Amino acid sequence: MADQSSSPYRRSVWALLVLVGVAVTVIQIQDRVRYYFTHPVNVVIRDVHVSQLRFPTVTICSENKISLSKLTSLGM
């Protein structure tokens, strides 16, 4: 798996770097999990019944290509 021709010093440095990386990752995961469980979230849901609702005005645009002002200017 590892390059057997590389020096033991070089392999030791790589092993140390990998172990330090794994240790830092484990520490950060533990920190985030601890933070998650120590900061609970409280959610309040209220159900309010409204008998009448005001809806916004809806405008329906005509897709008709004929304009009344153009027809009257043509005398139709």
C-alpha cells in the first residue's frame, strides 16, 4: 500500500499528518455535536381561524391582438 522505497522519516511524517488530520476532524465533529445538543430550538405553532380573507385584486390581461382604439381610427 505504501511506497516501501521511501525513507522511514518520510513515511513517519505522512503517518503523523494523517493522524493529526483525523484527530482534528474528530474534535470538530464532537464540538459541533455538543453545540447542537446544548442549543435546543423551541418552535411554537399557533392555529388561527380567520372567517373572512381579503384577497388581492386580480387582473386578467386580454391576449386579443385587436385594439379598440386602432379599430375606431380605421373607421370600423
